[in-house]
Amino acid sequence: MNIILDNGILRLEISPRGAELQSVKTADGHEYLWQGDPKYWKDRAINLFPTVGRLLDGQYSYEGQTYAMGCHGFASKSMMEYEAEGNRVVFTLRDNEETRKQFPFAFRYEVSYTLEGNTVQVLYRVYNEGDKLLRFGLGGHPGFFVPMREDAPFEDYRLRFPKIGQTLRAEFSDKGLLVREYPYEVQNGCIDLQHGLFDNDAIVLRNAGDTVILEHKSGEGRGVEVCYPEMPYIGFWQAAFTDAPYICIEPWQSLPGREGVAERWETRPGMIELEPGQCYENPWTITIR
């Protein structure tokens, strides 16, 4: 059974499977969240843990042993416990027999959603409940309908970055593995949307500020603002070589595995490191316009 949060401005529907958003509607019934059409992409807003993206051959080593882990980790496929009160719900995943086959660590992973006006406050928490260093990655992966009105084509929309810096873009191999990061110019602080932008995989940027706004080029009408102050990367994706009517906005803490590198978890770059007994928090928001 899905959980409902409704504050009279926004109505959220969330599945205990992966704590995945299923619906984000305004009071007038307009749906903003991609609804998982398998013709393009069957998911809607997965949460990524304990890795982001793919690993070489879908595996890594730790303390001399090899472990297999799929794209974006296992949290999105896991049933999670939850506690809901008022306009807030907290989902919890603890290590168990199945997770330890892929990830030999003791942890508690939480995803919470809180409604505050027209904003969805998302908070990731990770607790190290073991006796050794916990290294992990995480991120979000929500999809949003584009266009947001019937009389406007996909190409009338843009991604606007109010605080853009000297941006770097991640280049990926045809297997979705990291090749390099290179300077990438975002002209006038905006990326105009075209379906062909994503034919060579996601656009993943570093130093793009902490906010991105998905909007009509006129700046008017419906839009979505994602703020990710603790995430160094922001990614954008839709199914390649399609006319998919959505775009994913993905705040990432780390990058996928490297092309040609058999990753050792102890030395894999970009991971969060958490000592025994410590807690890590990473908040981000989705504001509906």
C-alpha cells in the first residue's frame, strides 16, 4: 500500500518499495511526476544507494572478495519500513541477508519526505551500525513530465542554472562507465531541451551550482525547481533515441564506476566515508511552480 501525504497544496504518493515517489500532484490535479511508461522508462523516481550508476562488469572487490551489484545499487528494489506522521514520512532500510550478499556492511539507510507548502523536502540519512569504515554513494533520480502544458512542445523547455560555475561534464563509455570529466560550457546559464541531447547517455555536471529550474523558455507557467546543496553532481537523462515526454533531474553525490577499472571498494574515489557509530545526512528539495 502506498503512503499519501497531502497538505492541500501538494499531494504525494510514495511506495514502500525503494521509498519511490509515485505521484506529485498540485491541488488542481496536475501531475508533475513521470508515471513510468515502460515504452520509455518503467521507473518514476528511484533512490540510489549504496552506489550511483554502473560498475565495470557489475562488480567490485572488498577485502579480497568479489561482490556483484547492479546499476544504482539495491535500495530502489528493496521493501522498506516506514513511519508517517502529519506531512512527513520516514522510510528505513537496514542491512539484511540479501543486502550483505552485495554489500558486506552494517548500515541503516533512511529516506524521508516532508511537505512544506509547495516544496517536497527530501532527506537521506545513513548510519554506520558496524565496526568498520562504511564507504558508499547515493543520489536521487526523479523524472518529470515535459512538456507541462498541452500546447507547448518538448523543445520549448529549458534547464536554467541560477548559480552556474566553471562547469565540468562527465563523459561515459557506451557501457555507462566514467571515461573522464572535461570543461563544458552552459551558455547563458541554460540548457535548451532537445531529445537528441541524451543519445550519448546522461548529461552529468559538476560545479553547476546547487539549483536547477525546469521551465518553459518564457519563464512562465508550470515548472520544477530542484535544489541540491550537498550534492556535487547534477544529472539529466531520458531514454536515448526516443521522443520521451519527460526528463530526469538527478542529484548525485558520486559518479559511476570507471571504464576499464576493476573497482576496489576500499579505494574507489568519490565515496562518502562514515566511521562506526556516525550518521551522514544529505538534504535536497523539489519545489513545484
